[in-house]
Amino acid sequence: MADAASIDSLPSDIRWMKLAAPVLAGLAVLLMLTAGALWLAKRPVFEWRQIRIEGDVERNSLATLRANAMPHLEGNFLSMNLARARAAFEAAPWVRRATVQRVWPGQLRVVLEEHRAVALWDGRGDWGEPAPERALLNSHGEVFQANLGDVEDDGLPQFSGPHGSAPTVMRLWQQLQGPSQSLGETVVKLELSGRGSWRLAWESGAQIELGRGSEDELLARYRQFLPHALAVAKRFQTTVASADLRHTDGYALRLAGIGTTPVNQKTKRKP
């Protein structure tokens, strides 16, 4: 109480100086600590000694990663922003995800996950027409950009559909492949139009109009069509050229070299 009273009795300028002195001293200590930390952070002991790349490197060579990511890495062991470093590696071609961490002393550990391309993707959804900028679809149903020349020998199927429909298209393709391959066919193209209608193409060149419906409805329609259509083609010793499954009571089937044959659902069920 006496100290407080004595301070209050001092002139205002001296009183403020006494009150500010501890604050200024604290700020001075803080500045000294900051300067010391900055000086310490710049010491050679904290420089990077090694950048270790692990995980998927099938599509990316060390030279490619060095050219795409290294110019964007800034700072040393203490000062590097790991989020920016991760973004630099994820910007490299074919890299889906990167995990970046510091490992003492002086090592930057990078674990990469690459895209696994499962199809070519045309985001416009126009059947048979090239998109302004074609892309690829990975095993997670995600669209990504990469050099299409890297997969030109992989025999990837071609998907197309409206924006955001890639996972739906890939899922239906996976469901269609089983019954197709069991009868010697392979679905190499699958399109979802902007109006919700589906169309596919076989490796043999036949184009099949599936029409609209839920996934279960489309699969049931396709499974019912397959054995009958291929049996008809075998009987005429030819192949399926195209088919339209959008009819309520049957489908229209065109055989190579013969023409279009309407097939009724009731007719198909006869032995």
C-alpha cells in the first residue's frame, strides 16, 4: 500500500516511466530471444542434408520431381512451410497425394501416392467427339490432368459425362464389365448424356443404347439382352453391330451385314 501511495505521489511523467520500465524490459528480452532464434535457425546445422522420396514413383522419375517440386521448396529444417512443400510435390504430374515430414537431422521425408489411371475422361459428354481438354480418371473416381501419351499403350476405356458424374460412370462400367466379359465382350466406351441417357460400345465396335434408369434397372436390362443378342448373332454367323434397349417391350438389334431386327421381350423368353 505504501509503495502504491508513493508512486501515486510522483509526477505523472515519472510515474509512467516507472510503470513502463518492466514492459520495455520484457519487450527487449523478447526481441533478443527472437533475434537469437532467427540467428540460430540460419545456422548450417539446420540446412537440408537429404530429401528422401518414398512410395509410388512409377510415373515420376527423380528428375521429374526435381524439375517440378524442388524450385518451390523454401527454407531449412526449422523454417520450411510443410504445407507449401506438400503442395509443391502434389503439383507434379501423376502425384495424387504427398506426405511431407521433417526427420532429424536435416532430412525431408516425402511419401508419394500416384494416380492409378483407369480410363480416359471426356468431361463434355459428347459421344465420339474430342473434348477441348481431355483428362484421365483414377481408381478413386477422380479426374486429373496428365500427359495422355503416358497411357497411350495401356488400352484404357473411354468415359464421358457431365461435370461431376465421373464416379457414377466408373461404377456402372465396373458393373457392366462382368456380364460382358462372361460372353466374350469388353466395354471400351461408356457415356452418360446431359439428359441422363447411357450408351456404351464394345471392343468389337458395337454400340448399345442403354437408355435411362437406375443402376439396377440398367444392369437388369443389359443382362437380359446379352445372351439373346449374342445367340441371334451366332445363329446368323455374324456379330452385333448395334442395339437399342430403350424400348419398353423389347429392343432393336442390328447385325453386321444384315440390318435391324426388332426383338420382342415375350419372344426372347421362349425356349
